[in-house]
Amino acid sequence: MQAKVLDFERGGGASAAEEARRWVARIDAGDLSATERQQLKDWLAEDSSHARLLDEHALIWAAASQASFAPASARPAARRSSQRPWVWGGAAATGLALALCLMVLRPWQADDDTNFAASHSTAVGQQHVVLLPDGSRTELNAASSLGVAYGGQRRRVVLERGVGLFDVAKDKHRPFEVLVGNTVVRAVGTRFLVQKHRDGSVEVTVYEGVVELRKADAPESKGEQPLRLGIGQVALDQAQQTLLSTAKPGELERKLAWQQGRIVFDDSSLAAALEEVNRYSSEPIELTDSALQQMRISGAFATTDVAVFLRSLEQGFGLKVRQHQGRWLISRG
């Protein structure tokens, strides 16, 4: 499989993200003064990525606070998935002032009458199907979180972490967008998989239809053409470039093996394998030697039996596995 390399500019930084978190906390604490509202508007105008960061951290804030939103007795025990809907114009709810303020201030949605938002998350080892108001469907893999913001002109979700399979209902008048870090994946009606890797890169795999890939900090008004992906194509959006390739035979099925409770590796790096297995391990698995990250492994494992995977590393690959302070440490044998 040969990859085509496409370069993009990057913007933003940790300081901007921290500023976004501070603004979200301040907004949720109560009404902003006139001076504060102007300061926030000025900060949003400084960089096109600030609006995205504010919106993303608002959804993270909502997901983090939802544990106290419902009594423990009302939460499902078998599946640690949560949903907290807000309907604008309805009864007061935690976070409503935050949502209304964001509607007024974020420039990317100044003409959008957002009327539904929700947040969903899955714990380690758990999966969840999210049914969206337009008939679209999202399947969240383990250790994933998703924020939803729907309006009359745009359908937008934020994949904060993990993996989501999106089956999008057709609506040519309202594009469907998945925001993952600085990556925007847009579709009208299609099926595609999005994964946010631990290193911040974003992987998009198309199963049906066509999707478009662009940068959130690249204004659409400048006319920059998005990258278009068709069936069977895979894009890996990294810090300074995007790798475009065609899936190898069997790769599309392997990427969705988690739907059947399985993890399948085919000449995968050990680092990538651990990232996937850690979605199902109550105790994190780590490498003590960074040189092992690119070690290649193959095999199939049940998501419910991490111990089999660990034994295979010892017996099949000659590595040493030991438990230390609630973690599994992998080293050379």
C-alpha cells in the first residue's frame, strides 16, 4: 500500500487551549459582564481556531459535569454510556447559560439556530450506539467520547477521543461534520470510521459514499479545496501532513472487528496494538522500552480477554510482562 503525502499548515497551541478552558469555566459560572463579553469576542477574533477550541472544550465540560446531572440510581449499570440532551428554548438545565452564550459568540455558527446538543461517552471495555435526531447513527468504541450540536443549517459532532463509526442520514441542505482536533470530516449521506489516536493524529476510513477532509483553522471563505475520500480510502491526518492510501484486502473488516468483540492485528506496530488493547484493559499496558514501539505483530484476540494478548506477547514474541502498581509493563525478555 503506497501512501500519497499532502501537506497542510497548522495553527493553535496549548496556550490557546488553556485559554479556551478558562473561558468555558467562566461562562458556566454565570453571566459575563459587558467587558468580559468584549474580551471574549476579541479573543475569538484573534485566530480562527479559537472558536473551535471554545466549542470543543464546552462539550468536554458538559461531558465532565454530567456525572452529577442524574442520580446514581438512574444510571445504567451494565453500560457506562451517558447522554445529556439540552433543548434550547426549553426548561432550564445545567449548562444552558453556557450553551446560549456560545451560540452568540462562536463565529462559525453565527447563522445557525442550534436547537439540540448532547454528550456521550464510553468507559474502558464498553461500547454504545448513539441515535441522532436526524436518523444518523454513531457507534462509539470503548474509551470514546462524543459531543453533538445540531442546528437548522449544520449537523456537527465533536469526537474528543476514541473511535466512532458514523452512518449519516442524507440531508443535502445540512452537511454533517465530525470535528476531531483540527480536522473536519464532512459528509452529506455516507458511512465512515474516524479514530483519534493518542498522538493527536486522526484516521478516517470511508465505507460508503464520499467524505471531505479539511482543516478547522482554514476558513472555507478562502476557497481552499478539501481533500475528497471515496470508498476504501484511508486518510491519516498528522501534525504536518496527511497520508492518503487505499485499504489493503481485509483491512476494512479488521478495523470494525470490535463490533464483534474482537481485535485483529495484521503486521501492526506494537504501539498501535497497545493503543487498541488499552481500550479494553482495566489496567493500562505500557512499554518500558520505546524501541519496542515499531515491533510488528499479528493475531486475533477477544476484547474481553486481555490476558490472552499479554500471554501471546510473552510466548509468541519473547517479551517480558509484569504487573507494577496497577499497570502492565512490557519489556524485552
